[in-house]
Amino acid sequence: MSDRTTPADATVRHPVWRGRQTVDGLWLAADWLSPERRSERVLREWMPGCRAWRFEHGDVLCFEAPRMLQCEFAGGTPLRRVGAHGLYAGPLTEEERAALAAGDVHLVIGGQLQSLHFAKAQTLDPSLVIDIDDYALHDTYDGRRSLALPKAGRLTGKPLREVLGDKIPPPSQEREAFLRDAAARGAGKDAGGKPIGLGLSSAKPSLRERAVGTRDRMADWLLQRFPGLSGDASSGRGGVATSGRGAGTGGGSVRPRNRAIVPQRWRDMLVRFAIASRASRLIGMRHGAYLRRLMEQFDRGDLNEALRNALPIDGSGDSLGQAFSAPGRRDSLRLSQGNGAATSIDFGDSARDRLRKLYRNAFEQLDRQGKIDEAVFVLAELLNARNEALDYLVKHERFAQAAELALSWDMAPDLIIRLLMLAGDRERAVLVARRDNAFAAAVALLENGHPRQARQLRGEWGQALAEQGLWLAAVDAVWPDPQAREQAGRWLLAAEAAGAELSARALVQRASLLPDTVQHYAERIARLADPASPAAPREALGRDLAEVKQSNPALRALAAQVLPALAADRAACANDIERAQFERLRKLADDPWLSADLPEWSLPTPQGRRRLWETAGALSASAPDAPGLQSPHDVAALGDGRYLVALGEAGAAVVDRNGRRVRSYAVPAYRFVMSHSGQIALAIARRDSVSRIARLDLAHHEITDLGAMPLQFFADRFDGIAWSVVSGERIMVVDAARASLDVLWSVGDLGGPVVAAEFFPIEESFLVHGDREQVLWRYRNAPQRRLLSRDPILEDGRFRQLHPAMGALPLQLTQDDDGAVRFAYTWGTRDFQMRLSPPPGELSGHGVIPLTQGCLVWLRGERAMRLHLVRLSHADVAASIDWPSAALRTREYEGGVLLFDHQGRVMDIASETSKVRVFALL
């Protein structure tokens, strides 16, 4: 062979790339992948512009453009281009590179450096390995309308000047003089441009003037030495919040709620310096003089000038720390936005009480004069009584202004919705309600005095629930409105046509709301009451019956008919209905003969039932040996023993518990986003730089095209409406029930691109790559989206996995000399280590997949894999699973964990019972 290798005793310190790197290609070694598997791997990673070659020892795939990958999970040996010297499999030193001959690819094979030339390789054409005989043909998708990102900002309020128009006076001419003076202090000059010195003036001042002038010059000198101190006075607000509530936060259509504010550390250090040097007395004198001038303006009745110099008090926000310079004069009576933080001045309780009384008197005087805008300014900006300010605007029927301010201040969603509805802005009110799932509270607010708006919002509430696949809840939402009951009947029929359990629950609602129609369902009720029929639908019906609040003849008859079968199921441990629920069912049935026949409840303890994440001891399981006939890209559990399978360009399919197809959807599908109800799914298909999104109604078997948008990351579950995505370097929540994909919430200007994201049921984590460090953003997404933390990530060489509650969890997998794998991680403040048994043979790969209550550690051997479900909080194994060597994926759902591979093997592990179901796709 003409390719040059180094001597056998050559050493290479770093043979492969590690961590997150910009990767230009992959090396697929022949000693651990067959030619067919290498071709499949090339095809999976292929994008327009890629190129591939086959050598004797493996294949090389060159990407169309560098990709950011985690090297340990890249699917091959990462290759990076170093200058003009070709592709390298590791960070070789200059000496190591000098030992190489010229070549296109430089590898470490068998401990030796080796150079390969593309001219001596076979060019690969991945299209030749694609079998299109059984692929469905679809019309070409027109993506021209979907290249633009959804627009954010519809749910952002307006500042007060824009809300009130010309009622608030424009900035005064004194603004420029004040700004020049503030800038001059920072530059060490007075307002006239002369340098500030510590000597005496040529004029002979009085003793008092001389003392005051010296104090001011010494304070100015302190501000000159520490220019950051003067930043307090030069803000456009011209005031300092005495308790920290001030300037707003930015970014996105709705600002992050409850952002953690940390006092600025340099202010604390300067406070200590000022106290030690007695400069604090000088600063206090300046603040005191400013406060005396302010109170004199109020006493003189000069409200216009007093309000422009007044200080906010009684804020509820956080403080950045002590303010050092005196507050500047406001250039206008503008309200600050948001719930951010500002510097603070401690004047003492007596001064604060005095200011509070002056502000309250000013508000009452402005109110008597009919100056509503100025009165609102005093309430909201100076007294920080924002709720009172909104009530004041509502009292004067200024609903639109109140709604804009409530949005700007990020008030409670039900309050925002009420104000928007009263202002006639129904569209934005519905968007806020859909964003925060706040229909119920807002309807309750509107029903007291505004029945027309309440009825309109109730209808939108029902429509939103129906779009989520929650048809029974939609019926309950609109039933109080007689005009909406016809629509409610259609939703009830939709629930009856869905799965067996939902159909059984719909019978309870029909008996409660439409008792005269239950007689037409006698045959279905008889099947449910037969103990030989499946127990799960009957259990769902029994649980709903036990929760009804009012009784009628239809409900009593239904309870009496199914109660014996429910009791038989419980005796056979086929359901988990509790004693109290059985008593409520007996009372609801109100049948003395049935009560006499029923024995005393003796509920057996289910035998052999164990919760996957709570019961001690490891579950053992094995995947099917034989592969399936289909190669799934994604699999999701639908309940009732049904699964939704993504087959790529061949569409989506629903299969039964044996893997047989029962229904097909002609829409490209590579990933699914499942709704909480299980009745709605989004089918995602990547199309170059954008992803095509289709909405599947699994009950009515309808497909709605939502268009396409760029997606870097996205959640694989949603509530049927609000869907979390990362798109265009923005974190967004979009309305995935409508083709417009309205932005319900977004955050931009993160300081860099999002390089990793994980979406869990109640928390979402985003790793942002900044200029100097990586920062982890953590959001709680229920019941309202709030920022939990924003923390830098320390670079200590360990791989970090995003995990709920723990943020970026440090992990490390190493193999001991005896062949066992040591799994080390940090949980909270403790370090844990576990020994995991590997599969037979030499270990060729490993990885960690995060789960809500733990993680899955996969270990790949030469011919097989071993999977370990790990309880991180207990440092033990919940399940060990043997699996053939294949590309494995996982998906969590409310009732368990799904494992599947690209060869069509599927395993479903129930969380409550640890019951394992395995099948292959046919």
C-alpha cells in the first residue's frame, strides 16, 4: 500500500477529537461497520453538497459545510480540517503532523498515523442504495411562503408616552444641560468644560459655602475615580428606585417573568470602601440635599417640576445595589416598563413616609383637576401602585390604555385578558389566553359585569380545548352558554369516536348533560358492563362516574350496570379503583338490591406490581432478536395498545400492539410532536434549511399543513397549542394549532446561538454559546413560563448533559481494567459512581440519553448493546436491557418509556407496573 504510516513505536497523545467541535466530516471504520451499514450512515447524514469516498479500511463523508457536533455521539470518527493540510481525526501536534506524508485524510489506525488520498478511493453515490419501490409519491411542497420566521411582538405592551399620546409633556430643554453635566462629571470637568480641581476659587466664599463646595468637589472626585458611579444619574429615567423596582427587561414578545436579579458586586465593595474612607458621609450629604430640594418643590405646589425629579418608592423588585450619585431630573413623565431592577437609595423610614404622603397628595390633587394621565404616572411610577393605576384607568373606562400597560408590565394573564376584551381587542386576548392557558380565570373575571365578553371568551376557550384534543373539557367549558350547545354536541360525538377509554368517559358526560339520549347507547353500555370485555375502558368510566357532583336517573342506571364488573375487575387486580371511589359509585347507583348483593369491599393488594423509577432492584428485559420490516424514524405511544410510527417520506402510520399497520397518513414524517391528550400530533420533515410541519388529527384522521420554518431544536411534546422551539437564534413558543404559527412568547438576544436544548414536562433548558463562556438558561414552563436561572457553565473537561432540576449534569463514562464501565456524575452537591455491566466483547461506543426521572446509559459492544435505565437520585439501576447493535432512540410519554431502533424493534416499558411489551414493525 502506497499510503505512508509512521513507525509502530510512534505515540499519539490525542488520537480523536472530543467534546463539542466544528466537524467537517466523518470516518466510518470498516472494522465496526459493514459496507451496508456504512452506506446507510452516509445516506442518513447526507445533505446537498456532501461528498463520500470508500477506502480499504472505511469510508469518508465530507459535509457540505462544517457542523457543530458532540464528538462522542457523532456516529463516526469526527474529522476536522486544519488549515490547507486536509482532514484530521484528532488534534495532532506539530511534531505528529510533521511525521505524516501529504494526503487528504489523516487518521490513527491501529495506533499508527496514516494518510489517505481521495484519488485512490472509490467515489460513493448514496442514491444507488435507496430502494424506492414501495415509497409513496407526493406532490412537491411549495415552501415559498414559509421562509420567513413568525413575527414576534404582538403581545408586547406599549410605553406610556405612546399610550397617552401628547398628554405627557415632551422632554424639556433642560435635558441636554443635565446630560452634559452628567457626562462632564464622568470626564472630570465641570459643566463649563473646565477641569475640576481641589483648590479654592479666586472668589472668597463664605465658610458655609466653602464647606459645601469642598464636599461637592470631593464627591465629584469620588465619582471621577470610579466612573461607574455616575451611571445612576445619566439614565433616561432620571430617578433611582428606593427599593429596586425600575427599568424593564428586554427581548421578545413577552419578557421573562421573575428573572433572578443579583446585586452588582462592585457596588457592595464600593459601599465598604466609602464607609472605611468616610466618603459615605459625603455621598449621604448629596442625597440629602437632593431630597430637601424635592420636598421643597412639592411644598411650593410646583407639581410639574416636582414630578420630573421625584423618586419611585415602595417597589417590589430587586435592587442592583447602593446608588452613589444624586438622581437626575426626568426629561419627561414616562413610566418605566417591565419588572427589572435599579439601584437604590436608603433615605430611612421617615423620609419614605414623607415622600409617600407627598405623592399621595399630588395624586389626589391631579385627580381633582381631571389630569388622569399625570395621576396615573404618580400611582404607577412613583408609588409603584400599578394595580391601583390599572383600576384607576378602568374606572375612567380607558380599557385600551390599561391593557397596553398591563402587557408592558407583564401582569397576571387573567387581568391582561380581561382588559383586552374590554378594550375590544379580542384577537390579542385570545392569544394571551392560549399562551398561558388562562381562559378559566379570565372568564370568571368577565362574568361579573361583562356577560357578553365572557360569552365570547368562553366560546374561544372551548375551541382551544377542542384543538388540543380535549373534547370532553371543551363541552364542559361552553355548556353554560345555551347558544354553544349545538357545537358542544359535535365535540361530544368527536370524543365518542376517539379511543376506547375516551369513548367510555364520553358516556358519563352524555348521561350527565343529555340524559334523554343515553338510551341509544344501550348496546355499548352492555359491552362495557360485560366482565369479559377489556378492563381499561370500564375503569376510565368508573373513575369519571365516581367524580360526578349531581345525580340523575341516567347516571344512576349507568353506575348500577357497570358496578358489578368494576368490582370483579378489582378483585382480579385489573384496576386500581380505591375503596372511597367504590363507595361513591354504590351511593350514586342508589340501588338497594345491588347494595344487598355486593359484599363488603375487600380490595386485594396487586401482586408483582412495581413502579419502574421507585421500586428497588433492576428489571431485566431483551429486545426482539428478529428485526422488523419497516425502518422507523420515530415511534410514539397513543394508548389502547396503539403506536404512531414515522416512516420518512413513506408517511406516518398507526400500528397495533403486534406491529401491524391499521391506518396510514400520507404526509412526510421523520419526527413527531405529541399532544398531551394523545389525539393530536405534529409530523416534522426536514427540508434543507427549514422543516415542514403537518398537524395530524388522529381521531378524525385529518391532516393540516402548517407550512415550514427553520428549527434548530424543538420539544417532542406540547399541549396541543403552545409548542416550544428554537428558531433563528430565538427561543419561542408558537401556536401550533393554526397555520399562521403565531408567536405566543419569545426571547431573543441570548448572547449567542443555542447549541443544545432539552425539553421536559415542567422545565426546559437551553445551552447558549457566548463569546467567552457557555450559559445555561433554564425555564419553568408550567403553569406560566418563568426564567428559573441563567448560569455560566464551567469548563472542566467533563461531558455535561442537560437534565431537569439539575441543569447541566456533569457525566463521565470510563472502562475499568476488568471490563466493567464506571459511570460517574454529580447530583446536587454529591459525587456518585456506579459500575455498569457492559455487553459481551470489546466496548466500541457508549452514550447517555436524559430522561425526566433518570437517564439511559447505552453501551455498544461488537455485536450487541446493553442499556441501563439509571435512577440518578439513588445511584442504582432501574432496568438492564439487552439489545442488538443498532441505532437506538428513546421517547418518554406520560405512562412509560419507548425504545426503538432503525431496524424496526420496539420496546414499551410501563412506568407504573414495569410491564414490558416488545414487538417488531410489520
